[in-house]
Amino acid sequence: MRINPGIFKAYDIRGLYPGEINEEVARQIGRGFVTYLQASQIGVSRDMRLSSPAIAAAFIDGARQQGANVIDYGMLGTDMLYYAVVKDNLQGGAQITASHNPKQYNGIKMVREGAAALSGDAGIGDIRDMIAGDQVPAPAARQGSLRSHNIVPQYVEKVLSFIDTSIIKPFTTVLDAGSGMAGLVAPALFDRLPCRTTRLCFNIDGSFPNHEANPLIEENRQDITAEVLKQGADVGIAWDGDADRCFFIDGGGEFVPGDFVTALLAEAFLLKHPGATVIYDLRASHAVRDIVAKYRGRPLMNRVGHAFIKQRMRQEDAIFAGEVTGHYYFREFYYADNGFIPALLMLELMSKKGQSLRELLRPFRDKYFLSGEINTRLSSMAEVPKKLSAIEARYKDAELQTMDGISVDYPDWHFNLRASNTEPLLRLNLEATTPEQMERKRDEVLEVIRG
């Protein structure tokens, strides 16, 4: 059958429903997934999108056609599927979700044994080519079985095991589930903590009646920000649609960049595990490197992308890794990302230090000034290497790295410039030690890129 190859991304499958992703597409992907893994037992779960039940049913049908026995976990967040695959010793798992995308999208995130993610280089491209070339084998002589299983209670215990719940102070917290999967888990977690919580958008609803479940976009944070300010809360916590990422708002209503969150979570781990290895992505603030060094940990910079980060964590036995986009990875959670462990660790760190989130952040905000990610659209992909060469020539006296795009490092300012995987875009992340220098250097670098 004809499937739009553009839905097969670097880390998942994603497209518009029903034009690009529909039941027949899902059925073929289910067949290809089982064939690729040579799996006899897999798990499937889904998010709250209105099209997810039908897509999940079709994916399950395809997997069973190829002879795999399927456990249907029903509605879960993505990180809960990772837990299920490991806990139930499965050969693979699929979560039907389009994560933070608008409601007209859907997709599939896939993992193999041990919750190791399939990627464009390993698995997703193979399944695409198998379907496009009509290479999926004929259905098995005997269809696989189907049963359902609820793993939510066990998952809640696993996540709570990351902190000492007895020391959590009764902070005033505002939570925004974005009508997404956090509405399933956050109540079970926060009912076990002494925090005073205000809960926004906890009704799970794939039509997203309040706002889209993407807290990286400012307009989607308006409700939680207003509520944090109104209550004088200690912290606000928001999740994306499939709840594998969480985002923080401090008591002043300011959004907390992912690299500052990474630095604080690194501190939380190093207080318990001195000398441990922490991995951070090369876009990040030097706050991460400096805080890890302060606690005598081992900071390792890595290229962007969860497949690369998880692989490096395994190689280096890293206890924790963070990306500026709000993905946080944990060795004791199968090197996978999780959206609830960061929330709990942040509350534990605030409790240990007797500080609000805003107070914890003050040393970072006084010293590290971030541009945020600034995108520049180019006329074509062919322009990308030319622009990177121009940057390299302009800043040849700096410490340079070309691990992922180009990273330029001076004693008092640094930046990374890298290309988008999918479109002719260059992404700039820059930091300096004063706000004036950050603005001056940001404009200077943009002039080189756009000139």
C-alpha cells in the first residue's frame, strides 16, 4: 500500500489523521513492527486523542496478524509504556500518541526489549522500507492472543521510589495536565504528598478544550502562570500531551528553561550520589557543567536526540541526563525519559534546601543569560554547510567543536548552531555572563547567519 514516507520521523511516526495516519496505515505498521523485532509478545498503549482508540485497535490487529501476542494497556502516558515493557519482560511496545502536537495529529512511538527506542537509523526506517517495498511477510498461520493489563498502581510506586516522600514540605503547587495523560497519574502521585495542589485541565480530553498540551508555547502556559501568581505558589508544573516531559514555572510566573532544570536535577542526584556522571545536550547553559563540577560529578556534553543520549548513558553508566527541550532521562528508569520523576525530585530538592523554586534558581539567573533557541530559515538545505563554514571562519580563535552543528566557546560567552533534521532551518542557542553581552553577541552571530 502507499504510505506517505514523511510520517516516518527520526524518533517516531507522526502525521495528520486520517489523511496521513489512519487505521490501515497503523495496521501495516503493526505488522512491520512485529516482523522487524521478530517479536512474539508486545505491549500497546495509547494517549487521549480522539483517534487513538481506533489507531491502537488497528495496530494491535496488525501485530496479531503476524502472530504476536499483545497486551493492551489501554490509556497510558508514554513513559508508562516504557515501564510496562520492562516490567512485563516484553520484546517491544508501541504507544499511540502525537505527544505535544495539535489534536488533528496522531502517531506511534516504538521501543524494543528493555524500552530501548527505535529510531530513524534503527528500526523506523526499516519498517518504512518494508511496507513501501511490500516486503511484510504473509500473516502467520495462527493469530496472536490479546489480553489487557493495568500497570498504573505499580508504575506510581516505581516513580515514588526516586524520592524520600517523608521529607516533602507542604508546598503550594499549581499543576496543569493540559487535558492529557498527566491527568491519569498526577492525582495518584500528589495524593501521596503533603503539597497543597491546584489542578488545572485534569479531565483527560483529546479535543483539548482549554489549550494545546505543549507547554513550550507561551500561550499554553497562560492559565498556569496566572494561577501561580494568584496563589503566590512555590512552583507550577505542566506536562505535555503524552506526559513524558514536564515543565516548571517559578513563583514569579517565569518559565524555567530546560537547562536550568537539568542543572537542578543534577544537583538533586549528586547530593545523593557524589561523583556520578551526568550527561547534558550541547545547547545547554554552562550552569549544568558548573553545578556538576561543584558537586564533584562528571559532566559529559552530548549531541542532541534521545537515541544518542540513551546510548551514551549506557556507555558511561550516567545516573541522569537532560535536554533543554524538557526530556529528562534516568538510569534507574531504564535510561528512558520520564515526566513525573523530575517533578518529584524538584519538590525533594526544594524540601532539602528549604527554598522555593525561584530561590533555587536565583544563582543561575544572576550569572547565566540565555538567548533561548532562535531559528533562521534558509532558502535550501544546501545553504546549511555554507553558513556553518562562515561561522567557523568568523570564530576560528574560539574553542570549536563539531559534534552536532558547531559549538563555539569563549571564556565569557558561547553558542551552538545546528541544523534542523527535517527542514532548512538553523537553530541558535547562545549564552553570556551579562545580559548586555548576550544581546550584543546574539545579534552579531545572527548577522553572520543572515548576512
